[in-house]
Amino acid sequence: MAESLRPEEVARLTIAADTRLLPQAMSLVRGLAQEMGLDQARARQLEQAVDEAATNVIQHAFAPGERGSYTLSLLLRPGQVVVAIEDQGMPFDLESFRRGDHTGLGFVLLKTFADELHLYNRGPQGKRLEIVKYLPPEAAGEMYQPEDEQASEEEEQTPEVFEVRLLEPHETVALARCVYRAWRYHYPEDLLYFPDQTRRHIEEGRLISAAAFNLAEEVVAHQALMPSPRRAPVAEVGLAVLDPRYRGQGLLTRLLELLVEHAAGRGLEGLFYQAPAHRQEEQQGLVEAGFHETALLLGGLPPAKDASGEGPSPRLSAVVFHRRLHEDQTRDIYVPFHHQGMVRRILQEVGLERNLVPPGSQKQELEKVSLLDVEMHGAQGRALITVSRYGRDLEDQVRAQLKDLCLRDMACIHLDLPLDHPAAQETCASLEMAGFFFAGLLPRRGGESDVLRLQYLNHVRLELEDLQPVSPLGEALVDYVASQYLRVE
């Protein structure tokens, strides 16, 4: 069935990125523009502007040998004829476009022939350029020329000298291009496809990005610190990207070392890192860097996809690693009795001093109403319920949230129980009766308290043979979590 046009669309055409097809496509643009009300001269100007923009897409949006395509849409708006050009090729420097930094011949041609130009970064959907001609004559508007830059996927000469440092906010376009080279538009975290949003995250301190630059000043590797939103003295390391041209150079390891040093300098007490449970090399690298396994999230990652978008359908599991950066004071924690053995083993390996309070030795009056925070990550198929305050209705509230999240097709639902309150011991068993089971310990994840993480799988099939631990602690954790999973399964 043919795809329907939007109300303002007159025509839409998807074309292979091949210059040999341009004359026929431009003839169609010119003819339809005249039918939409432009006189012959202005229709010809629109055709020349579209021809220049389409040529830039063909020449610069795709790597040599890559089979790409773009879409032309003709739209009739009040007083305007608009041609929109969309592609899913190399990300473009939107801020540079807005400033009018480009001065090439194509830039001049677009300035001459277009009345208005609008460029939009659309994340995984690529980018969209709108070329506007007024039905009544008006002065020409903004100008556009993509950077004359190509990303070659096959370079025989790889620079051996890299600059490794923190990424500046104005360099997020270069980061988006690195993500594109490594993943096309299939990277699981959409944020990095939006340079403006990434820049704001860096400026506001929500993201501390580290990058490796080659001699051409391209970003070729990236990792970032993501401080805890709960003002906890810990952060997560993630958003790892590596340009496939530079595999085997140890760049991600160098970036991790830089981030560990930076986090320690900021006074953070610990770092978390999630690694796919089937990738032994990545896990081994973390162990060698001083990280220890503290949790296992079964099915916690979406199905893997390669740069072509193809990949196996089952969800993947993740091992949560923790590295202690500074000495922490001895704390009382209220760990449910049946999990104390595993938790004690984790604390010993990580090097944290904790006093595991015997169940029933202390009582605290509970509020009537519990407070829960719920975060949903729809694209990842996962959700997190955090207990902010224990109340007498905790089990009822959690069950209600669990039902709602299952109806929203969340595949993995995590539940964080702060261990600074005796209620953690008293309520854990009843919550496990609802289908939750042990995932692990997250030191200081709750701010002043450690967190016991439970997990619930919503009709997720698992292949436990894919779990590949690399240390004695990892093996013990896998065995323990697998036994808990089989209990509820």
C-alpha cells in the first residue's frame, strides 16, 4: 500500500544517492513548482537550489561505496512553495549553519536561489533541509552549505597519535559524527545524535564527556561520566563509542583512566559501569582497572544491533561493576537475612566497611504512605522504581506500579530498596513474592545509603548460558542471581 501524503504535501520521492538521477528529479521539481504557482524563472531558481543541496547530500552525507538515499518532498504552504530534502547520512553542524559560517560556492548558490532555508537535526531520523521560495517575490534569506568533509570507513593509514581529553560543549557535532561512523543510526542512546542536547547536558554538568581525537581533529572514541541525579557521591560511566577504524588502539581504556582520575578529583566516592554479560574482554578490562561486579541485570539491555540495524532479537544481560575511589565510613545497613551472604561477599571484594544489622534487632515506625519515584526508558524497554520513603502501603504501591509498567510493555523493571532503614529487611520477602528477585548491591546509589536492587522480568526469555563471568566474584554472582531467577520462573 502506498504511503499517504501529509496534508501540505504535493509530492514525495525517495531517490538513490546517485548524481546520474539528478536531471530527472530536478525536472520533476521544476514542473511541480510551476504547477504550484511559481513563475518559470522562480521555479528554475528553486530547481537550482534543490540541485545544489541534493548534490551535497550525495557527495558528503554517505561514505564512499555506501548505498544511500534521500527523500524530496514538495509542500505548498501559505505564500510558499517548499522543497524538503531528508537523509540519514552524516550528521551536520547545525550551529555552524545557524551562524552562517560556510562560504563555498554551493553556499553562495543557495543564498542566491532560496528565499529561506531551514535545517533540522532529527536524531536517528537523520537531518532535513527545507528550501523555501515565496509565491510573491521576497528577498533571499539564509544560506546553507554542508561541510566539505567525508568519513571514509576504510583508511589504510591510521594516525598513531591521539589527543585524549574532556570534550568541549562546542565539539558535540564531531561526537555525533563519531557515533554515526560507528553505528549509523542504531546506537541505543539517542542523546548523542542531537548535538544541541548533548551540548546542554555538558554545560549543565549532567554529562562529563571524554573523547579521543585523531590528527584530523575528528572524535574517534568517547566515554562519559553521568553524575547521579539523586546527588549521590557516585557516577556512572557509559556512552562508550569507538570509531571502527581505530579498534585495537586502547582508546576506550585511556578514556576510562581519564574519567576515573577526573571523578576522584571531584571527590566522588565510587563509579559504576555496565558491561554486557557476554563480553568477557570488556569485563576483564574493567576488572584489571580495579572494578568489581556488584549486580547482574538479566535482560537489562535491549537486543544488540550492529551498524546495519540487524542483530539478534533476545534481550541481553548486563553486569554492573563498581570501583571505590575514596575511603568510606562504616555504615549500618539492613540487608534481608537471606541475601546477607552474597552482599557480604560483594562488600568484601569492593573494600567497603559495613555493619549488617541482624533482622528484627531494630524497629522504626513507618509512615502511612510510601513515596516511590518511577523512571521509564521506553526505547530501552526498562523501568526503575525507587523507594524514596518506606510506608505501610509499600507492597500495594509497588504492585500497582508493577502492573502499570507491565501494561506499558516494559520488559525489565528494577526496584531499588535503600538499605538505611529496617523496612528493607521487613518488606523484601513480600516484594519477592510479587515476582521480584535479587539483582545485586549498588553502594551509595541512594545518596547516603547503599541500595539493594531487585529485578522483575515481563515475559523475557533468557539464555543463561550466554552469561560469561571473568572473576570468582562474577561467577558467584551469576550463580546466585540465576538461582533466584529460577525460583520465580
